[in-house]
Amino acid sequence: MTFFSEVLRGLWKENPTFRIVLGMCPTLAVTTSLQNGLGMGVATLFVLIGSNVLISLVRNVIPDKVRIPCYIVIAATLVTMVDLLMKAYTPALSKSLGIFIPLIVVNCIILGRAEAYASKNPPLMSLADGLGMGLGFTLSLSVISTVRELLGNGSITVWGSLAWNLKDYTSILLVTLPPGGFITLGCLLAAMNKYEIRLAERQGRSYSPARPANCRQCVIGCWNPDGPAKPGA
Amino acid sequence: MKELIKLVFVMTLVSLISGVLLAVTHVYTQEPIRQTEQRQLFDTLRQVLPPGEGDPVPLVFTNAAGQVTTFYVTRRNGALAGVAFACVSAHGYGGPVEALLGLDATGTLRGLEIVRMNETPGLGSKIGAPAFRAQFTGKPLEGSVWKVRKDGGPIDAIAGATISSRALCDAVSQGLARYQEYKSAIAAAAAAAPARETP
């Protein structure tokens, strides 16, 4: 378990969107354009690093029974401070990321990583986890939003400049509407699973989804065949 | 009991630290945020108003009901060249929709910029797109019908975002009502007051 391997883990093996399937609400809501996807991803990346490090620092001080409210207070305080500082000193950045900042507090990736990782690991490793998960989230949102904007609009525009334009293309509006979010996400999830299964077959091992491995560490207990686990057990 | 006290103590401490941190950040960022907003307002005003001499001058009116309205006027060669003012509709999809309207001397809507909205990104937020706003500009504010096609007007609503499109029409209609209320007062004040420095 090195710093680098922890960063890489969030990108593919435990990708928060496609593997752990966390934070679906912001994922489906903001991926209508690449600019929105990137904005939400980068804003979440910064908050995730900050909250992971902070929570890791206080992990031995906070009693178990009140840890979840404490994590939420820490994440919400951090988000509000970042929001105010950005408004005051980087108005241009705040204008493009501004609407995503308040949404981050309710993103369950923040609480999920605090609970599953930062509360059990030292600050440096938690930073690596936050960085990896944040990058993985940004990457996933970029992929989904590129597909949706391209099919739904026929072009891709990032911060005012046209990046890609499909000529003579009749856009499918459905893809940008909420149902299109579910359809795109479903297709991408299926494609990723298909690829994983093919890869496993080629290497001669049986394919096992990442989900149980992650939920087993979870003490909230939404999916756990052995009952709630003790933290750190 | 001892455990309970510890839990309450930790929660209180965490909330207290958060509260203090937020208060300090708020105090230190209040002034820069206000200045930034002021600068952005004047940048937007310049986009909707015809070119004039100096910065737009605010004129503040209060009606009998106590509603305060601010009009920004710009002058050229001693005459009124343009009026800009904010209009709000409470009927947006995700909250109020506020726009800044700019009129030239003939009362034609010259510019329209959305200054505040919380519409769905990628859907309702498209009311801020130039293509949609172009349906409003170039028409006389008085005498045009500010309604979407579904309501019998000339404006093509954005597909999937009729409520947001309707809200912008509503905001413009509200602006029109407010403008008519003060039209003569603006003309009188602009004719009387010499162009002065903005604060």
C-alpha cells in the first residue's frame, strides 16, 4: 500500500462512479455538458482531499457514536469556507464552479470515503485516497458528460470555446434529459463490466464485482451479509 | 452518563470550532465579495446598455408600497441614451429568475442578461444562452407580447424547460410594469441631473 497505488485505486479498480456506484445524484444531474462534468469533478476533488485529510487527523479524537454528524459538520464547514473564499478572491472560477459547490456537501462520496477510509488511515494515505477518488470521479463524469453532450447537442463547448462539432448530425435531445442520464450511465456500466469479465477470462480467473469487497468495510450496513462490522476490525 | 457527556461535549466542540471558522471567513470575505459583485454588476450593465458617457448612474425610486427600484441611466450628448434595470420572476423552476434589461432611448430592448437563476443545469439554464435571449432583444419593451408560444405569445420555449422559459417572460413583463410606473420620473430625473461620478 503505497501513496501511488492508493491514488491509482480510485481511478479504475475502485472508481467511485463505475465500481462503487456512489454519488449517483450529482453524476446524473450535472453530466449534461462536459463543462459541468469537469466543474463538478474538480470541485469535488478539492473538497474530498480536504475532508479526507481533516477527518483522518481527528479520527482518534471523535467518539464512534457521533462520528457521522461530526464528519458532515467538518465537510459542510470546509465546503462553505471554500465557497466564500472563491467568491472573494477568484470570482471567475467561482462563477463557473459556483453552482456545484453547495451540491458537494450532499455528495455521498465525501461521507463514504470519510467512513470507509479516512477514519481508519493516516493523513498522508487519506490524501492519496481523496486524490485518487476525486480524479476517478472527475474522469467518470467527463466520460459520461462527453457522451451525453456529443449525442444530445452534436457539439462540445468548454468554457466558451467550441472543442468538437459533429457536422450534419441530428441531435437526440433525450440523451441530455434525465432519462438519457440513466441510459448513458447504464450502457457505460455494462461496457465496463463486459470489459472486466473478458479481462478475467483471458487471465483464467473468475470475475468478481468490486461491490461486496467495498461494502464489507462499511459499517452503515446497507449491504452486509455478516451484519455490521466493527470499525477497524 | 459519563459517555453521554463526552459525546455532547465533542459534538458541541466540533460545532463551535466550525461556527468560529465560518464567522471569521465570512467577516474577512464580506468586503471583497461585495466589491466583486459591484464590479460584475457594472460589467453586466455595460453589456446591456448602449455606449454612453462615463459609468451608468443609479436612480433609486420608492413607491407608495415601499418597493425600492433602482434604474441605471446612461447619457450621451446631454440626452438620455439608455436605461437598465433588474427584473425578477418568482416562478422559476429552481427559485427566482433575475434578469437585467437594457433599453435604448427609443424604448427598444437592447440587451438582456440573466444575473441570478437556479434552473436545472443543461436544461432550464439554457434561458441564458444567446440564441434564446435573441428572441427578446431588438423588440420594443412596450407593445410586444412577452409570452411563450404555449401561452399564445411569440417566444419559442426551450424544449423540456417551458417553466424556465415562462419565468423569463414573466420577469420581462414584471420589468415592463415597473418601467411604465417610473417612465416619466426617469426622463425627468435624467434631464435634470447632470452626469455624475459613480460611487
